Amino acid sequence: MTKLVSPAPYGWSDYGWGAWAGHKGRDYGWYNRDIAGSRQTFFAAPGKVVLVQDNAGYNQGFGNRIQVEHAPGFITAYNHYMNGTVGVFKVGQQVTAGQYIGQMGNTGETKGTIHLHFEVWRDGERVNPDPWFTTDIPGTQTLHPNDRVTGPLGANGRVEPTTAAAVDGVVGPGKPVRMAGFTRQGLGVEGNPVWYQGADGRWYWSGGFTSSNLAGLEDRTPPAPVEPEPTPEPTPEPVEPEPVQPDPEPVEPAEPEPATPVDPLPPFPEPTPPQPGEPDPPLQHAKPRPLYGWIGGIIAVIVGTIIALFGR
């Protein structure tokens, strides 16, 4: 069931039903200390827009107005808006409680004051709105906090959060859909990348609903890929230097051993000169020296020479 919420929660209201003769509704004013904030107005309950009158002039004292039906025969009305405010809404559009309408105005019968004149109509007659702030509206559907109501064109359920994905189901206009999550990284439509994911697993573009409220829904945006950390290069193990062998100490050359003296060959005997008056001695052949004597002398000379050369 549904109760009304304040259509001007940041303003004030001292003039209710019957505040003066013929006053059938409740007026909401604003504060000088917060003009823009306190002049904001909102729909008092979810429902379907049934009347939009913009640039309507005096319009029987209502000025520019919008009406929303919340249950058969139960309507709320919002009056005195400035030109161009309510024209953004269309008849048949689904709206939600707390959805922004616009700033208060002073078209119609306002006595020159900017305010909101709020009314409740039941079966074609205006009734005191005050009881309906604490009493359920008859015939209203109770919505779960995660329900979102489709707009005037309905909504397509898709297998992925993109309009290129296959349609897996269609929901008509003004129907609630139970949602479980959302993503902000779907393929954007008209600059809106937010997609709802229903409890049935289907994806619905949020622009097809009367509200883009994400409260109570799980953020199912996939996490950004994490780049792997670079593998550090292995640190080479220190190589101990090989020990340096010291230079060898210089070796003094050995003193050469003295050469063994070689006995000289014995001299040949000098011939004895003949004495005067003596006849010349007969010619005598020299007695040949034995062969082994010559060879031994030569070997001794060679050995001495080698020792002298290489023994130093």
C-alpha cells in the first residue's frame, strides 16, 4: 500500500484545507534563506501522469498544472507552475514518489505569491489531502524497495547491458520490475550508460524506467583488469675473484762451474840441429801419434767449450 509524502519537503505549509472559504487543498511556501532549495517540488506518490497543462495562462485559477493518478479514481494535482516547467512530462508517463517536478510558481490565482497549491481528487471530487499522508491510498500496489517502474514505452530485457544484445523479454509500460543490481559501464544510450539487472538476470536500460535510483542495488560493474606485475630480473650471485698468485721471486742464476782444464798435447820434440862437420842425419819419418790420442783431445776441447757456454 502507498501513503502520500510531502510534495515540498524543504518548504513550509501553514494553509491547509479550509484555511479560507473555498480553499480546497494545501499550500506550500518557501524560505528566504534558501530560495532555490525550499521551492523544489516532488511527486507525492508513484503513479501515471493523466493531465499536463503548460503555458495555460490563468486556467480557472490553477495556472500551469500536472495531475497524477495513483489508483483508479485517486489523483494528486500540482498547480501554479511557471511556463515550461511541467511541459517536460507527458500524459501516460510513469512517475515515482519523490521524483522532482520543478520550482514553485505563481501562474493562475496566486495573489502574486510564489507557492505550490497541492490537491487530492477522489472520484472526481477534491478532498482534504492531509489524511492521506498517514493512510494508505486505496487500491495502490505495494512496491518493493528494489522495484523500478517502466516508463511509457516499456522496457526490453536483454542478455547483456547493451542494445546490441538479444532481447530476452519485454515489459509493458507502467509495470514494476524487481531489480538486483546495476552497472555503469553498459553501452550508453542517449549518454546514459547505467543498466539495471533484474532479479531474473536480464539487463534493462535505466532510461526506460521512471527512476534511475540505484539505492539498495548491488554494483555489478566488472572490476578493471589488473595488469600483472613485471617479473623482476634475477639478481646474479656475486662471483668471488680468483686469488692472484704473487709473482715468483727472482732466482739468482747459478754460478757456472769452472771448466775442467784440459791438458795440452805434448809438444813435438825440437829437432837437434846438426853440428858443423857432421853429416846430415838421414831423413826420418815422424812417428804417428796414436789415433785415440787425437780423438780424446778433440772430445776434451768440445766438452770444455759446451761447459763454458751453457754452464754460466
